[in-house]
Amino acid sequence: MTSSEPEQNPETPEPEEAAPLRVAVIGSGPAGIYTADALTRQSRVPVRVDILDRLHTPYGLVRHGVAPDHTKIKGVARALRRILEHPHVTFVGGVEFGSDLTRADLSRSHHAVVYATGAGVDRRMGIPGEDLPGSVAATDFVNWYCGHPDSELERFVLDAEAVAVVGAGNVALDVARILVKTADELRHTDIPQPALDALSRSRVRTVHVLARRGPLQAKFTAPELRDLMKLPGVDVVVRPEQVDIDLAEVGTDRPGFREVAKASRTNLKLLREQATREPQGRPRRIEFHFWTRPERIVGAEGVEGLRVEHTRLDDRERLVDTGEHSTLNVGMVLRSVGYAGVPLTGVPFDERGRTVPQEEGRVLNGGGSVVRGDYVAGWIKRGATGVIGTNKSDAAATVRSLLADADALRAGVPEPVELVDVLAERGLTASDYEGWLRIDEAEEGLAAELDRGARVKLGGWEAYRKALGRG
Ligand code: NAP
């Protein structure tokens, strides 16, 4: 779009009178906030950024995805907070794109819209019994212990003695760890009180973690694996024969050995060390099952077991059944097989990848042409991969495209109206950053009242409304 434009020095500001480029960012998770950061860090194009979120609280998965006991990762919120407090950034909470406000509405108030809505739902396993009571999406469980307002506070009773967690990613390790930790180990975190109470009454003793491929192909990372292995009340069981892999063969042409990253070798090293440790008869245990793929969830009224098939990789690295099957006696199945994006009203969507089709952050329509004014960042752009920091470079790349298009974007909406006026016309009362600070304060107050750490999450929309003074 801009190849014929003269090169501009990024340090040379535009003339004083240039009206700011108005950008709406949909979603206030890391991808959305890093988008605002990249937009406001430069001075060549003056900008004003509105970050919209359907929740009254910012930070997306940092608040409602990172496990409550991962306080160091949650510390990212401090950096995100500084960006939200930038004078040219405005947080607009309690407004849902698509239902409250449409793309057409925003085309009156903004020159560009960046969708940073993440990947809000779980992927399906596609096996019989998946919808039986007791078969639960990890996203549901995570939302519950992270105090997402959509989640019912009494959602989980945890009366099964054995649980299967399907998947070998970091979310699987998060949910397995939360299931085996004691309430005492969690009471100084921000976990909502009803979830802490349910965990303190939990009957769960064994958590089976199922990986359909081998230890070298697992997606989880070493810090999360170490976290599990050092839990004092938990035996972590790794079967020696499943990790008996000769590291000298890594990088050879044997199936499963190609493209083995350093991270996988570290995982293998940790798992091998663990395999040498005898279980100590501790109160709870986590058992790793590699080469184990769910086939069918067994049960009439609810989960009674999980039928699995045992697998291997063939010469072309395809996962194949070995013909061996077995059944795990479990009363709950947590499906942790990855997250998927949700289509946005009026925005192109790739059903297969569960992302918005794009090129360098510019949204593409079905014909492959650029949709003017529409951009995308984060998981809805690239799929649910990477760590929080990955979103920083991802957002910066999108912002480079957006800024390169600035002149055309301005020409497309010569006289933007104020967002507050659009919201008023729609009869919407959004919440703002001050509102979030009131919720923040209420959560700190609740922690003090319960004598629990620095913060305890409020649960449910009603509690938010009360904190906002609307209750
Ligand atoms: P993920 O890393 O993509 O892992 C998904 C797992 O599910 C993989 O082991 C995958 O196996 C397996 N799987 C997929 N379909 C399956 C099926 N039909 N049956 C059985 N297994 C299946 O996803 P995630 O754990 O949801 O994590 C999402 C992202 O968030 C990742 O980037 C993760 O690192 C990040 N995250 C990071 C942290 C942290 O840093 N502490 C915490 C949580 C999440 P295959 O490999 O065989 O496909």
C-alpha cells in the first residue's frame, strides 16, 4: 500500500496540527495492550487508542488464564498497567464487540480497529462421550479458579478420586497442579474463596496426564514441569520405559527424533530424573501417560472411565494406533487440548485455523484482499501459541502495518465522532479505568478481610457491579 511513499524518519514528528489517528483495540489482554504500547511508543503518527473489553477488568489471560499460584507471571500486569495509564490510551470496559457495538459503529469513531480477542474456547477432542457430565473443558476449569465473571462460583464439586487431564501443554500442567495442591498452598493466591473452599473439600487423589505423543513431542515447558515435581505432597510418576530415549539419537532421522528442540531435551532430562524416583506414598499423585490417546469417555449418567488407545509414530511421523487399548478409571476428564478463536461479527474468519485471516496484521477477506481499517494481533491472529511476551513482537508487527497505512486510514474517516457519543446513541454505559481501580481495591479489601495474600478475586458480574457502585 505504501511502497511508493517517501521514506519517513521515524523520529520526525508530523506537523503539530495533525489530528490523532484514532484506533480501537478490541480486547485488553496482553496482545491488545501491547498493541496500544507499540502505537503510543512512536511519535511520528499521533494516536489516540481506545481499548475495549467486554469485561470491566483489563489484562485478559494474565488475569483469567495464568494460574493463581504463578504470581511471578502475573506480575506482567504491572507493566501492562503502565501502558493502560498512558495519557493517549483509554480503557472502555463492559462493552462487547458484535452485540453492543458493531464494526459499522466503530467506523464512525475510529480510523482503524485492531482485533485482539484471543482464543476464547476449548478445542474439541471429537470422541464419543465428550459431552457427558464430568467431561470438562480446561477453559471452564481455568475460568473457575481464575474467577472469570462468566463462571459460576459453585461450578465444581471435585468428588472424583481420579481425574484424567488430556493434553501435554502448559494448560494441562496448570490444571493438574491446581488439582493436587492443598488449599493451604493456595490460600495466599488470588483464587476466589468458593473455589478455594471446593479445592479444600476435593476428593481428588490421582491425576493422570495423557499425552498422545511422546516426551520429546510434549508442548509443556521445563519451568512448569519443575513446578509439578517439587510439590511436597505429591508423587509424580513417570514410567521409566516411556522416557528411555537415547539423547544421542536426537536429531537423527528416526521417527520422532527429527526437529527436536532444546526445550524438549530439557523436558526429557527432567522426566528421566523423575522416573528414577520411587513414589513416597504421598497423599496425591500425578501419573504421566505418554503415547496414550483418548478413544471414548465411558459412562451412562456421567464420566466413569476413559478408554484410551496406545500410539506410536510411523516412519512418516504420523501418529498411529498400536492396537493396544486400556481403560482408566476416572470420574472426571479435563480436556486440555488447546484453545480456539471465536468468530467476530462482521470479521472474516478461517474456520480451520480458528483465526482471522491476515497478512502482516492486515485482515484479509475471503478473496484475499485487505479489509481497509481492520487489523489483528495475538492469538486470534496466529493461533493459541507462545508465551505472553510473544504478543509484544506480534503486536509491534501489526502496528508497523497500521502506521504505514495511516494516511489512507485518515482519508477513510475524515471526521471521526467521539466514541462516548456512539456509546450514548447505543444506550450503553461503559465502565472505565477508574471503575477497574475500584474493583482492584475491592479485591485487595477482600484479601485483607479474609486474611489471604494481596488480592482475592471477586466472583461474578454482580460483585463487579457492586464494586462499580451500580449494584
Ligand atoms: P498446547 O500447548 O497447544 O497443547 C495442547 C496439547 O493437546 C498438545 O499436547 C497436543 O498434542 C494435545 N492435543 C491436541 N489435540 C488433541 C487430541 N485430539 N487428543 C489428545 N491430545 C490432543 O495448548 P495449551 O496447553 O492450551 O496452551 C496454549 C498456549 O498457552 C501455549 O502456547 C502455552 O505455552 C501457553 N501457556 C503458557 C503457560 C505458561 O507459560 N506457564 C501456561 C498456560 C498456557 P499434539 O502436540 O500431539 O498436538
